Amino acid sequence: MTPSVRFPRQAKISCLLTEGLSIKEAALKMGISEGTARQMVKEIFARLEINSQNKLISFVKSVNFIC
């Protein structure tokens, strides 16, 4: 998968988590497996150098990311 395809999916899962969905619910809504969703979240954490969903949500809100 190329980065141009992957990044929008990571943005989407970040938005869904910010809206209060669990990883499992976000995966279902995106039509992907829960394992794939968890891996995407791990990659987001690594890229942003964070280690929790709460920090991800705070980051998304702090940069006024439009979901």
C-alpha cells in the first residue's frame, strides 16, 4: 500500500476515535479488521511519538484537524 493511500485511512481512524468510537467500532465503520485498525493506530502513535488514544485525541483537537 502506498503512503498516499495509507495516510487518509490513518486520518479517518484518528477522526473516528476522536468522535468517541472504539478501535473495534472504527474498524467496523471503515470496513477493515480490528487487527488492521490496531496496527494503524500503532503506526500513528509511532509517527506522533505518543502512546495513548487520549494523547491522539488531544493532538487531533489541538491542531484543529477537520474530520
